[in-house]
Amino acid sequence: MSLIQSIFGGRRSNIFNPFSLDVWDPFEGYNLPSSLSSAPSSVRDSSALASARINWKETPEAHVFKADSPGLKKEEVKVKVEEGRVLQISGERSREQEEKNDQWHRVERSSGKFLHRFRLPENAKMEEVKESMENGVLTVRVPKEE
């Protein structure tokens, strides 16, 4: 374990999770002249994918998904059931309006689209999916067959 920590800088990562969108940056910590602000908008917008965090837990009664979506309204997040027992959660966070005289010192809040797909097991009742939004957290509940 210490070898892995030394290679990856001691940070905790989901590198062995095939569904993780965490991206290891080998240049993290180096003060390089290029910055995210000079990157093309397609690269900047993709940063939202990595920040849309979703937990999936299975209880005896249901599969429960919780997605952090601060600043988004329920109407801005879409939950869709696709063929093959696939649950899709997507949305878009708009970029803040920039004024001509504004000088930005730091930009950490992500903007852009996010999309997550989950293939659910055979016991999921895909026709009974329920969703709710409270305090910036989207909860999706998919009941299980008994």
C-alpha cells in the first residue's frame, strides 16, 4: 500500500474503480504556466463530469442513489430509464456571467454538463423509479423485487 501511496502522492483515489471519473494528474503540484483558464472550453466543461459525485447503496428494499447537485433546481437535473435496466442521471450547471470589468482571482466552481449511467441488476423495478431533491441533493430510489 505504501508503494501505491508514494506513486500517487498519498492521496486517496478511485483508480481501481472502473466507473470512477477521477483523473490522476501527473503534473498536480507543479507550478506550470498553462492553466485551465487557457484550455479550450470543451476541456474546461468536462471538469464538471468529475465533480458530479454520486453514491449508490443497496438496501434490502431498494437501490438508492444520492447525487450532490448544489445550486441546481430539480428541473435542471434529469433522471431517465433506458433500455437494459440503465438508469441515467444528467444535468447542466450554467457558467457564471462574466462582466467586462471583472477580474477573476480563482475559479473552482465547475460548470457544464454531467452524465452518469448505472446498469442495475435484474431485481430492480425500473418502472417504479422515484426521485426527490432536497438541500441540493438529488435522491433516486429504485425499488427491488422481493
